[in-house]
Amino acid sequence: MGWNFNVTRWEIRESKTFTLTFGGADADGNVLRCNDKSVVLAQIHELSSDKKSPFIGATSMSIDNVAPGDNAVTVRGSIGADTDRLARITFFVVM
């Protein structure tokens, strides 16, 4: 059995608890491919204002739940701030 892998990166601007669904192509043109049997790893980090430099700032960020579906992933997470923060969520998908 062969394994297929794909990686996509998504920029978000959120605060507090969020639930978002991602699908299609990311800003780099990488297409999110998955199904309900996929294994999806997700990570989140802050981005500099120019969207180029990831960093770990004073704001806590977490991904709490990940649910893969038909070429889409829904995540629930939190950003420990009262005002929106620029962040990137990266998905590593194994099918």
C-alpha cells in the first residue's frame, strides 16, 4: 500500500477560540487533499506583519481538534488574545 503526503499552509487572523474549515488551494497553490480516513497533523504559530517570519511571541496558540473530510479539514483552536493575531496553520496530511 502506497502512502500519499501533502502539506498546505494557511494564514489566518483570529483571536480567542475559533473553528475554521480549510479546503482547495493555499496561497502557494498547494491543494489540500484528504478524506475522512486521512491522518492530519496541524501546527500553529504567529507570523510577522510581513507574513514571512514565523515566531513564538507572548500569545499562546493551540490546535485542539482536527477533523478531516472530503478534501477539507476543520480545526478548532485558540489564540490567547483579545484582539486578532496573524497566524499560520500548517497541515501535514497522510492518505
